[in-house]
Amino acid sequence: MTNSNRKTSARKPSKQPRWWPKYLLRFMLLGTVAVALWCVWIDYEIRRDFSALQWALPARIYARPVELYVGAHQNAADFNDYLRRLGYIQTARVTEPGQFNPAGSRVVLQTRGFAFWDGTEPSIAVEVGFDGQRVSLLRAIQGGADVPLVRLEPVEIAQINPGTGEDRLPIGKDEIPEALVNAVIAVEDQRFYTHYGVDPIGIARAFVANIRAGEIVQGGSTLTQQLVKNLYLNREQTLRRKIEEALMALALEIHFSKEDILYAYLNEVFLGQDGSRAVHGFALAAQHYFGRPLQQLDLDELALLAGLPRGPSLYNPQRNPERATERRNVVLARMAAQGYITAEEFEEARGAALQVSARPTSRGGGYPVFMDMVRSDLARDYDADALRNEGLRIFTTLDVSMQAAVEATLDKSVAAVERPTKGEPAPLEAAVVITDATTGDVRALAGSRQSGYTGFNRALLADRPIGSLVKPAVYLAALESGNFNLASVLADDPISMKLDNGDLWEPKNYENTTSGDVYFHDAMERSLNLATVDLGMKVGVDRVAYMLSRLGHTDNIEPYPSILLGAVNMTPVEVAQIYQTLASGGFRSPLRAVEAVTTGEGQPLERYGMETDQVADPASVFLLEYAMQGVFERGTAKTAAPRLDNQLPLAGKTGTTNDSRDSWFAGYGDDLVGVVWLGHDDNRETGLTGATGALRVWTDIMLELDIQQRQSLPPADIEWQSVALRPVRVAEARNCLETRSLPFRAGSLPDPAVSCENNGSLMERVFDRFRGW
Amino acid sequence: MMKSVWLILILGLLTACTGNMGRGIPAPVESRGQVIRTPPSVPVQPPVVGRVIEPIVESPARPVEVMPPATQSTPEPIRPSNPTSPVSALMASVDTAVAAGQLEQAAALCERALRISPRDGYVWFRLASVRFQQQRYADADGFARRALSFAGSDRGLVQATDSLLAQIAVAQRSR
């Protein structure tokens, strides 16, 4: 056969054309097989992928919610801002969740309720009254009874997105309002329930309508085709893609119910852009545009949403309210024409005024500095994939009002203290940490003077020498040893010390002067270096290093004498941990940014409860705090006292490092601990001390935050005794005409040389009086 | 001679005034031409802080709660109760959560109460006892010690906390 063919073709070349019908036939056969295989493959793919369809859901990060109760620290303006952040709509009459009506110092609102990790907060309509910075009234609208406590919804501060940037709120099939389904079908695919995924009649109708109008006014794609396109195909407009889309739509219709397809469409469709976040699905769109759950929307609002898939940007009701209203009315007209609504319903909905939530159009840079801390805390328990895809809810400790106040203050405050430098383009930089003085919750963070800065996070990463901020650890170790009290006399005299490596160490006071004999508390208040070295060497450098680790410093510290003056590096957050322990009276509570993690449905997964550990003796901490309050009254922070008149007493400490490269201040009141660092990334001089730089910025911020004055409870074994105002080492030199009353622990009373408490007989006091003359 | 006696007497009276005028109320002193207010900035006991730990007043006594392990129980100090105060409302929810065995939720409610009233020794005590029931003894110990630091002269709270601390110590030793 083969041979004969060869011969034939060799002999009769004129008959060559006869081969092509046969090859064509084969080619067609092969083509049919290929198309059939393609169909089978598409069918397989659709069945596999659609039945396993799961939305990749971003993790949502929430700030600490506002809690309302009589006496709560909150003013009307901030509270109204908070409600707007939550997308509450201002109305003259509050009838639904998510509405508020502010009137001067009163606000009526209805909360939406929220599924917190520790239980569900119900929706409630309340009247809130404010008296300056405090809540003075909290009353239920229904019944008018006083309500002890209301927790609002938390602000969502960030999302950890899937790579696509898509965000959605999936809802159950039974939660979708019927009117929405009707509206979508009326406007997008009126023969949805009768076609098989592709609708030739619909295509023909669209074709005619478009020819008549001279432009594209209708699309011929069914909802099924749109879903397939969004889920599985790219945007290219080729014939092959169109065929693929039609085949997939058919396959989908063969294997899945109309209800499944519609449900997937309603959750999938793209309905708007919010910064870097793509708003998908009607449930999220309802929240985004109206600030309310889908189930609570009225017909006109549902119709507006149903009109969005055609042009989410064009018909965006926040940006283009007129076009959005026109489009809404087209949807309503279609619904009326197809019998989904009555003429009365149509008229009523068409007349409804457009009322969208006044969300900030851009979510801005968010909270990158705080989010770094959240991510690093979460990294202990969650991998990146779980955070991006599983729709976790993460409850954090951030206080959005406080964060806003810090950001609003910081840049101009730093600019006010910055020294002009020649030819140095990089400005002075800053970091701020604000924590709750009791719990260690991180309430605000700044890693740069610019808000929203996403570069080097100085709050977490700038590891700098802390200078005199270390001194409280030295003095606390001394008080705890039992060998020192606030009236112990220290020598603020020149020191020259040979170190182990043979170097000579000759520390100096900041002003290069010496004060001779000084009281313990005075040396701390005035931050005297030489007296501190005198004290620290007597206490033992290793005990000071140990105290630092007890207060919360986790790195290993080599016990060199130079640590007594702060030659130890810490980040601002690490400093805040140490001062938080002091503010808690010697109880260390690890700083925390994340409180709990739940699934998207609210099931608790992880809880990071408050911890506390007593690491220092309360009496010693109390005595130390006397001196740290003295820093404001008599010491290095005295310059800030006039501005803080309503806030004092407060406790704090300035810190300056060599050649004023770092300017620090750390301090606390009853409610807050604040740490401020100023410096340059390249470590050059700032020309600022702790007092001329960081203290001023700290004061600006704390006035803005209305820090509460410090009122510490003296432990039982504390008593007050008078000592001579001037320190002396021998009783003969003592002058009890000028005294100061200081707290002492019962077992460690002042040395008789300085004590003016019940000292000696009447005659001795008389002699004191003569000495005074 | 009489003049000298008078001088000594007057001087004696004057000096008696200068040194110490009684605990906590020292006389003002002068130094470097500047008046120094010597009453220390740290308040003298008892302090007045936002939420004062009030003395125990008559209020309906709550039944003493039995905590697991069943053999151990801690006397529950009675917190002065005001139904409209947020902390009282939260403490009532704590009781409900504990009764329902939802101890982590109870702890969370205590933490909420502490954010409102950080110096309320009763709340610290309650948090300590919840952690004790959860057998988280190190945390229980820390919270109980903080309760003590805010107990002041409230003998009922001090006794209850001391007793809880003793139970914690026993439980920790038997681990």
C-alpha cells in the first residue's frame, strides 16, 4: 500500500491535490477531539474550582473601642469624630443603628452592636452628655434609664490583605435581601432564571439597543458569564476568551444551581475602590457606602448598589452623587417595569434623598508604626498566609484619638525645638511611645515626626544610648539594698577610675561643675552624674544591671561602670517598658499591642491577657517616685512645670547622651506613660539636652492628651520625717532651721546627722536656733 | 536676768514650732531666698484618687464563692456596689461569666474594669481569683499583690488577699 502510493505519486504528480480533503478531514477530526477535550477540561475545572470556592479574606485589625460611662475621659468633638470614623450618619432623628444626632454637648446615637472576642455588644440607642472633657450623662432612649456602660464598635485601623488587595464581607444565602436580588436581576440579567448561562435573546436585545443608541448602553453578558469572567478569566477581549467564557458559563449552569451562582456573584462582584483596598461584594459595599449592614438598607439604597457593577467608579455615590442617583432610578424603573415593585414603591424610592456615609475618601497611610508592632507580636503565633487569607479579626490596644493627637502635635512640636543646622538637610527625627500606666497597653506610637511615615520605625528599632534615663534603676537598686534613703548624703566630687582594660574613666557632670555633698533625692532630681557614680559604685554595678533586667530590659548588659550613666542602648519601646514598671509601682506588665484574635465569625482563637509580676519592692518604688516627681518640681524638668501646672505632680526623667546626640524624656502620670526620643539617624549632634528637646515635645503631647496627675498611695511602712535642708555628714554641722519633710521606710530612717525629727532635747533645739543666727 | 529667762522661754516656744508641727504637716521653710513648700508632692495617706476604695458599707452580702479545686475556698471581700457604676456592672458580668465557667471572659471583663478604675483593689483581687481558678498561679500571684498595693486600710480586702496569696503559694508548691 505504501509502496504503491509512492509509486503513484511519483508517476502521477498531476493528481497531488487529492491529498488535502483527507488531511482536512483528519485535521477537523483532531480539532473536534481537541475542542471536546478542552470542553471536558473546562467542565472539570469549573466543577473542581467552583465547589471549592473560598474567598481569601484579609485579616482585619481593630483599635480599642471607645467605652462610654459617666466620668469617662471623652469630649463631644472627639466623640463625634469617632462616630464619623465609624461611618455613622448624621440625622435629625435617630431611628436606626449607625445614626447619630449631635447637639452641642449632647449626642443621641444608636450603636450598631459588635461581636467582640469577649462577647457581643448589643445595639442600643442612647443619649450621651458631655461636661468638658468628661462624659456626664448616659441614658437609654427607650425608658430613659441610666446606662452604666456602652461599648461602641471598634475602628478598623488596617487590613492584612491577600495579594489581590480584595476585601469583602461574605454573607450567608439567607441574609441577602430579596429586593437586592430582584434589583440585580432586573438591571443586569432579566432572563437569569430561564437561560443556560448564555442568553442569545439577551445578546440580540443588547445589540439592537446599542445600535439604536449609537453607543454601548446594554451588555449581553449574563450574570453567570460575568461571574466566570471575574473568577477565572483575565480582562482581554478576544474571541477565544469569549468562547471560553460561554463554555464555562454553560458548565457552571449544568453543575450548579441558580441560587449558588447568584450567591457567588453577589459576594464576588467588584463595587468600588477605597485607597488600596478593592471593595467586593454587596455586604461590604453596604458598609462602605452606607455605613450599615446590607439587611438594614432600604429599597432605594439597594437599587443604588445594584446599579454599581456597570461602573463602580462612574456611579460612586460618594464622588458622583448625581450620576449615582440617575443610575439608581434606572434600576428602580427596570424593577417597576418587570413587576418587582409597585408604582408607589417606585415613586417613593425614586424620591428618596441620597444619604451616604461621610467616610474619609482615602484611608491614608494608616498606622504603619503601630502595625509593625502588631505584626511582630502576631508573628509568634500566625504565619503570613493565615493573616492574609483567613479573615482573622485582630483586636489591638491602639487608641485612635490618642494616636491622632500625637500625630497632630509631633511635627510642629519637634520643629519648635529643632536647632538650625548648616548644610544638614536631614531634619531632627523623633519617636514617641504612649502606654497605659496600669496595664502596659500600647495606646499610641510614632516612629517619625511625620505621621504615616513608613520608613525606619524608630519607636521599635532605634537602638540608642539612654543616658540619664538609666538613673532611676541606679537609685532604685540603692533604695532596695536598704543601705540608702532619700536623705543619704552622696559625694558629687570628681572621680577618676581605672577600668579593667586599663583605661582611665573620668566622668563629668553635664555642666562640668561639682556640687560636693548632696542628698540622694537631690542628686536624682538634678541628674548629677558624679553623685550617681558614687552611689552606683557603692551599690554595685551588677545590682544596677540586674535591676534593669527586672524592670523589663531583656538584653544582656555587661556590668561596666559606664552603664551607671546610661551607656546602654535601648529602643524607645524598651524604655517605655522600664518606665511602665515604675509607673505600676514595681509591677512589670509586658507591653502589649494585641489583645485577642478571633476567626471572621468571632470565635476566639488567641487571647493575650494582661500579665503582671512584682519585680521591685513597692516602698522603694514609692521613695524613688518622690525624687522623680522632684525632677519636675526642683530638678531638670523644672522648666516644664509652669505649663504643666494643672497636671503636676507627675514623675519623670530627662536623658541626654554624649555631645547631645540623643535627647530623651520619659515620664508618667496616673493614666499614661510617655517616652519621647529626639535625634538624628546618622547620630550627629542635636544641640539639645533632654530638657531643651524631648521634655518640651513630651509636654506638648501630654497637655494634648490631658495626662492625669500622679497620686500614689504610700505603702504601709512609709513615714514622713524632717531632715535639714542642707546635707551634712556630722550632727554638729546640722541646721534644723531649714528642713524638708521626706518619706522614709520605717526600717531606714534618716541618719541622725541630718535628721531634724524629735532630735535631742529642747536645749539642743535652742542651740540649733543660735547656730542658725 | 528675767530678760534672759524670757528670751530662753520665747526661743524654746519658737523652736518647738520650727522643727516639726506634726506628722505630715511640716512648717514652710525658706531657702536661698525662695520659699520651698515642704509638704511633699506625694500625698499623705490616705490618698484621694479618682476612685476611692470606700469602707465597706451595708450592702446585700454575696454568697461566698467556692472556687475549684473544690477543697479550697477564698473569702470574697464585699465590694461597695452601685448598680449604675460601670465597674459594678462589669463585676456583675464577671460573676455571671464565672458561674458559667467562662473564666477567660471573666478575666477580660476584669481587665475592662481596670481600664476604667485602675486603682480598685477589689477588681485586682477578682482578677487574681479568676486566674487562680484557671490555675494560672504566677499571674494570680501578681494580681493579688497588686490588689494588696491598693487595699490601703481595707481590712476585709487585705485579709481576703492574704488568704488567696497563701492558697496560691500552696498550689504552686504542690505543682
